[in-house]
Amino acid sequence: MNFLDFLFRWGHVLFGVTWIGLLYYFNFIQGAYFAEATADAKADASKKLAPRALFWFRWGAMGTFVTGVVLLMSPHVPWNQYITLGALMGTIMFLNVWLIIWPNQKIALGLVEGGDASVAGPKALLASRTNTLFSAPMLFGMLGSKHGVFGSDPGGLQAASLGDFGFVIAVLIILALEANALFGKLGPIASVKGVIHMSLALTAVVFGIVHFM
């Protein structure tokens, strides 16, 4: 591994910590605060706090995505089922940030004129909760691809193939959950406890299917 490759890995982790850390802040802390805050406090936070956090949030996502794309082109990255699923979820999460969460949060926070905040807010929340749902299995796939899981040698993990039934089922589950983010409802991920439990369960289901089917 040369220095440039290491530098992009370092940047990928650094940007990722910024992005996912703020994702958890929004879902685990700020949302609960906004629900309990006085009208004046909420208005002040919406004007001064949330836009700053969203700035670092969306550009953290951008930095994570760009460095991830560079790393995926490296010969040192094993293109197996784990990295493919992790990259798929990471890409979906990145697109959710820039195409759903940020545009709707601008409306919900009154940063732009026009739009219905009562519609934009729930759309942003559903996409944000979905990203939180994907966060644990995404990280599991990224780490598992390099370090091995269930006692596996990472070099022995199967390459991603649409001919592999377990891999295809895992992809379909991920795409179905993203379809719900676009057109569905919060359901069991409405609460913080619910989304944490569902994220861990999704990790077990997706990679259990890939590994054992």
C-alpha cells in the first residue's frame, strides 16, 4: 500500500466520522431537542445551529463519497460481496443527503422561500432515518471486506455476482428499504430505539443471507 492510497483511506475515515457523527447527532439528539424545545429556542436553533450542522453534514458526505470512489478504483481494494453491498448503501446514503435531506431541510428550516414545511420535514426525516438504518450494515460491509468475518479470510470472500442468490436477495432488501425512504413511512424506525435496533437487525439479516445462502 503506497502513501497516496493510505492518504485516501485516512481521508475517507475522517470525512466518514464527520458525516455519520452528524447523522447520529441529528437523529439521536437534535430531533428530540426540537420536539421538546420552546418555540423561541427552536426558532433560534433552526436559524443558527441547524444550518451550520447541515453544512458539515452534507460536505462530510461528499468527502466520504469522493474518497470512497477513489479507493474503489485502487488495486488494494477487494471487490467482493461485502464491499459491494457496503458501497451500495454508502452511495444511496450520499444521494439521500444531497437529493432528499438537504433540499427538504432547506424548506423545513425556512432557508429558502416556497415549499411546504409540513411536507418537507417528514420527507427529510424519513430519508435521514433510512440513512441511520443503513449506517451499521454499511460499515459492517466495509470492514468485513478487508478484515474477514465469521472466521473468513477476506481474500476468500466471493466476488459480487448477480448469479449468487444470497447476494441478489441482499441487494433487493436494500433497494426495497430505499424505495420506502422515497415513497413509504417511518414504521419501526420512527423512534431512536427502533432505528438502532432495526439497523443492527438489518446488518445481521443482510450479511447472514450473503454468507450462509
